[in-house]
Amino acid sequence: MDTEPHLKKFQKELAAGTVSLVLLAVLARSDEPLYGYQIAKRLEQTGDPLLGGRQSALYPVLRNLSAAGLAESHVEPSVAGPPRRYYRITALGRAVLDAWLATWNTTRDTVDSVLKGLPK
């Protein structure tokens, strides 16, 4: 019985709903603006599999967060390579993050409650 395609689809759908939350949380924890590679490295340090090793996957999400006013960005020249775009969470982003965290905690608790006691 091949469960792999179903697992990959579930992981993709789950990640799509949580990457924005995780990226806002990374930005909220930082005292300074971060560029994409720094954000990806911080996610790797947590062992977070959301990006599936694809650092490029975070850039569209960061652009969407900026377009929604949840993050702001600016470009700075780089001594060793192309210019870097730095991201920082906005006040609106912090408020939205708080709301998303409350929703995440409720959802997690509900799912955990339903799944508790399932045979393994």
C-alpha cells in the first residue's frame, strides 16, 4: 500500500497554511531586519521541515506578507554579492500574529483532542 503520494499532498497542504505564521514568528523574534537566507537558517536551526529544504519557497510568502502590510522590507547593497532585501514585522503584523497564534493554539488543541487515543 503506497501512502507516499497522500503524505506528500498532506504535508504540502499543511505547510501552505503554516508558513506565513512561522515566518511572522521568526520576524517577531528578531530585534533587527532579516534577509531571506537568515530567515531560512533560523528555520533550519529549529529543525522545521515546512520549506522542505527549498529556501526559495519562502520569498513569495515574504512578498505576500509585505503586500498585506504584515511585514515591511527594504533593499541594502551587499559587499559580497547582489543587494539583499531585509524584512521586519510591522505593528499590524504583530497584531495579526497574535490572532493567528490564538487560532493555531485552538486548532492544535482540537486536533490533538480528536487524535488522542487513536491506535498506532
